[in-house]
Amino acid sequence: QVQLVESGGGLVQAGGSLRLACVASGRTVSNFAMGWFRRAPGKSRESVASIGVSGHSTYYVDSVKGRFTISRDNPKNTLNLQMNNLTPEDTAVYYCAASVSRSSATLLQSDYDVWGQGTQVTVSS
């Protein structure tokens, strides 16, 4: 049984940066595709970024391309999301997730089986 715990959220001014981390426990996630998702107030959850098992294949939603970078540290069982040049539109609860059935990156939320509890990111204007 895999458990995912996110950290690193907080309050930041527009133009600032945050680095989110997601630590997995219970078993290794090195064989699973991993992803970051977010839910803004009043909106449905959306995909943000995904990474394959090797770390070489990544996908990003258009709105974060060039600003966010997803990475993974398999020996540490950790997933990261570096977020730069943040805007108020990035305000949301951010979730990490693992896809037990997929090894390649995927932004399809239905591919993900295990979800963390989320961490709040608030960007002030």
C-alpha cells in the first residue's frame, strides 16, 4: 500500500517561486508514472504535470509550460514540482498521484490510482 504526502505549499507573491515535494511510503514508486494535479477554488481538478519512471519523459499542461518543472528522485521515493513565476491563477490545492499501471508519463487523471492529501498554494497579486 502506497501513501503519498505532499509538502512545500504556502503563500507567495506573484512572480515568486515554490518547490513542492511528495514523499511516498509503503513501497517504492520507482516503477510508477507520477503526476501533479491541482484544484482551484470553485473549479474541477486539473492535471498539471507528469513524469515517467526514468524521469526523461514529462508532460505539462499548457498553462504551466516554461514555468513549472517536474522531477523525481527514485532512490528517495520523492516527486518534486518546482514552480517559478507564479501567478494568482496558480492558486489551488496541489496533489501528487501515482499510476500503478503506467510507467510512461500521462496527464490522464483516470490513469492514477493513489493520491496524496494535497498542499495549499496561494499566490497573492
